[in-house]
Amino acid sequence: MEKGISLQVMLKEINMQLMDTSFPSIALEFLVKRLADLEYRMSISCDEKIQLMSLISAFIEIRQIVAK
């Protein structure tokens, strides 16, 4: 927020970077669904700060999925 980067720009970049990762398919499926949900909520004008917290929580959750 301090640098002026919008969450939508971050989501687009994260989506592009996910295709180059070596996450298990179940982890990628989880992340892609969560990111799609975030993009949808951003498109209907939900609070960006709350959605940013949701993005962070998705990556915290993915650590548990990958660790299994």
C-alpha cells in the first residue's frame, strides 16, 4: 500500500509466477481457486485491506498443504 501497488496488480503477477512453481497439483489448485475468489471479490469492490489479509492467509494455508 505504501508503494502504491494495487492488490489486483499483485494478483495478476502472482498468477503468472504460479505457473513456474513446482508446487504439488493439489496446492496449485488450492491457490488458483483462492486467487480467483480474491479477484472476484475485488471486482465487486470489497475492501482491499481485507482481501490482502485473505491473500496472506492463502499462502499460510498452503504451507500446511505442501508440508503433508
